[in-house]
Amino acid sequence: MTPRTPKLKVVAYLRVSRDKQGLNGLGMSAQRQAIETYVKQHNATVVGTFEEVESGKHNDRPHLKEALTLAKQTGATLVIAKLDRLSRNAAFLLTLKDSGAKFEACDLPGATDMTIGILAVVAQAEREMISKRTSEALQAAKRRGVKLGNPNGARDLLKAGKGNVAGLKAIADKANAHAERLQPVIAALRKEGVTSLGSIAAELNQREMLTPRGGRWHKSSVRNLLARLNRL
């Protein structure tokens, strides 16, 4: 009698930015459909599904860690819909590579630890180059006498056509990503009745959440945060 081949077990992991869920068809529903197709094609059993809604720049991925833990505990394969969308985040790739869990990307079947390692190196290099360009753009702006405390400074400089456009855009993107990560926190505080600038600042400080520059929150910085969220 021929031994039965064990049925493939799958842990599904999906992630999308809060304000870009439909971009390029990579929203939650599209990712879910890709994974469902994978499961049907392999006649697999889904033992767990984890969804992360936050910026790809955010290194803390609690649901990813839970998904990897479950995959290792059950001998399942972690399946993600689009590796290319996540490949610019070095923290994600290194977590995936070092986890020891089996994984499969629907858009890149057969990807190996070597592939993930190379992508992680490239991602880290990109992050360092962006950081360097941002620093150079800030120094150039300082030398021209531009006041750098304005939360809309990068946007205004872009409109004026001044400075390193790529670097200034990186500054704006970083600020937007930081605001995006705090959006669910602000929403939760408002539901709890915390609505004034001072009370929001106090709550953010109590939770040890830092401003984009790594400082403490004040009424003015909360006002800037809320204004940025309204523009996203």
C-alpha cells in the first residue's frame, strides 16, 4: 500500500498600507485571492491567516512574527501574495530569512534563502541611500537659509523647485509614513473622548510614542500631525 503524502499546510500572511489598499491591485482582497488560488492549486489546508495593516516602513510586525511562529510550530508553509511589494523592507526580509520557517511567495515561487538575503541587502542599501540623500538635502537647505522647522517645508520646497527633489520627497514620505502609523492610535484616542491637542499629546507621551524627530509631543506637533493626516 502506497503511503499517503501529507497534505500541505499553509499559514497565510497579508499586509497593506492603510491609505494604499487598492494600489496596483495589491489590496487585502487581491492578496487574499492570490493565496486562495495557491491553496487550491496545491490542495492545501490553511491553518492560520494573519493580516497586517500598516506602513511597509514600520519594522515592528507583530502579526508577521505570530504567523512565522505558527508556521514553525505546525510545520506549515508561510505563504505571501507578493514578495516584490515587501522586498524593499529589509527588516521584513531579514525576519523572514532568519525565522527558519518554510515560505512561498505566490509571485516568486521557489524563492530561496539566498534570494531573500540578496533582496535584504539591496533593501538596506536603498534605505541608506535615501537617508544620505535626505541628510544632504537638509544641509543644502540650511546653507540656503531655509527654516527647517516647518512641517510643510519639504512640500513647499518641492513646489518651489529647490534642492534635491528626490531627497526632499524622501523627507515628506518619511513624515507621511510616521503619521500613517499613528493614524489608528489617534482614531482610538478620539473614540475614547481624547480630542484636544493637549490631551492627545499627553496620551502619546504616556505611551512613549515619539515625534518624527524622536522627541516628545506638544500641542504644536499634534496639530501638525493632524494636519498631515488630513492630507493623506
